[in-house]
Amino acid sequence: MNGMSTSAFPTSSFVSGSKRLLIGGEWVQAKSGKAFDSVNPATGEVIARLAQGDKADVHEAVVAARKAFEGEWSKWTPYDRQRLLIRIHDLVEKHFNELALIETLDMGAPLVRTRGYKSFVSQLILFYASQTAAGGVQTLQNSLPGRFRTFKIKAPVGVVGGIIPWNGPLISQWWILGPTLATGCTAVLKPAEDASLTALRVAELLIEAGMPPGWSMWLQATELRPAVRCRSILTSTVLPLRARRRPGVRLLRPRQPTSSASRWSWVESRPTSCSRTPTWTRPCRE
């Protein structure tokens, strides 16, 4: 099998040469200078060479993502983020056959299967485009005695670290990118070393769609240390207890009241698969 040539199969111009890390809106080499091969599992041939990030690259990516979160990206309104997601959707749909081919060459799934993901990926991105106004402040009814008013406040947490598996990055990356774009967070994404090319091509499309510099980082790294506000691990393999204890993405955090914090009392905080929503209750003024 190793002697077979990829010339007998469809190919993509993206599947060749050397690939870098995306940090702070720029494609850069790993600080260590290390790289590793991306292999077509159907033929055993090396189809690209990828920069291999490590702890130093992850730290730089998190710092850049935090800077982006506190900078231009924080000024984007829900409407702005929705328009960006729609532009991303249109570009992904336009280039989907290429993405499906890259997925097949890099990950090994049959082409008929990867092309069949088109409707699902389209629905995922459009769903998250519809959720850009999910954050904010709500006034809730309560049954407490006396005159009290209850507020529920949702706000983005900051930098999200996402690790996606090898068996389907064409879909699984949107379970990281979609929520972070919708809620106003920034992301550091680590695709699997066995299948990074689809995610890297999607990164190019996000830049073309107008993604702010530094909003998200793509790292072909051997590790993603917890230097982020929350982590999302999407995998089908057995994880250590520490990693399995808190699955899912927590993208919303409580925005603590400032001027009158002493007059607020904590009522409830229940984490869900994608958010942690606090509720504060305070007496109403006459």
C-alpha cells in the first residue's frame, strides 16, 4: 500500500508543502522549529509537513487571544458577529467539496461520506448565527416574599481552548468555533495531529470572511495546557478523570455587579453543557 501513488486519486492544491501555526492573525513557524508529517492513511504517503507547536506556542496563542478578546472583538455587536457567521457559512458552502476532499485525503473517511456532511455543517453554522443575541441581561419573575427583582446576566468568559479529534474535524471544529463566535469569546483550537489540514483550510476561510486578527489560533501542538478560561475536549477515546470531570464548553460567565454588590444575594448557579448562568436577586427600591 505504501507504494501506491496519490496521482490515482483526486487531490487538492492545499494538500502539499509546509503548514504553519496561526497565532495573532499571522502564520508562523513553531518556536522550537519542529515539524511532523501528515500522512494519507489510504496510501501511507506524506502529503504535507506541519509545524509542531509546544507549550511556548500555546502560551503565545493564549496571550494573543486574550488581547483580541479585550480589544477590537469586544466591540463587535451581536449583529456584527451574526453577519460574520453568515459570511463564513457562505464561504464554507462554496468551498465544501474542497474541504471534503481534504478531509478524505488527511483523515481517511470515504469521499461520499465527507461530502455528505455538507447539509449538517451548514445547519450548524446557521444555528450558531441565530444565537449571537443569547447573552445579555434578563429580568425574571420570582416568588420571594417582599419586593424583590431578579436578574440573570450572561457574558462571554474570554479565551476558550478547544481540542478536537481526528475522526471528523470537518464537523467537530464547529462545536468549538460556532459557540465562541456567537457568544463573543476567542478560541485556541488544537486539531488532532493525525488530521489537521481541514481545520487549517477553514482557518484561511475565516480570515477571508473577515475574522478579526487574533480571534482564534490554530495549533498543531502535542498539548494544550489549561492557560485558558475554559476547555472543550471533543473525543471518542478514554480520557483521564480530570479531563472527563467537566465535559462540554462553558462559554458564558457571570458579570459581577460593581456599584451595589453588597445588596445582591446569590440565588442560583447551574452549569449546563454550554453555559454557566448566574442569577442575582436584590430588593426593589420604593
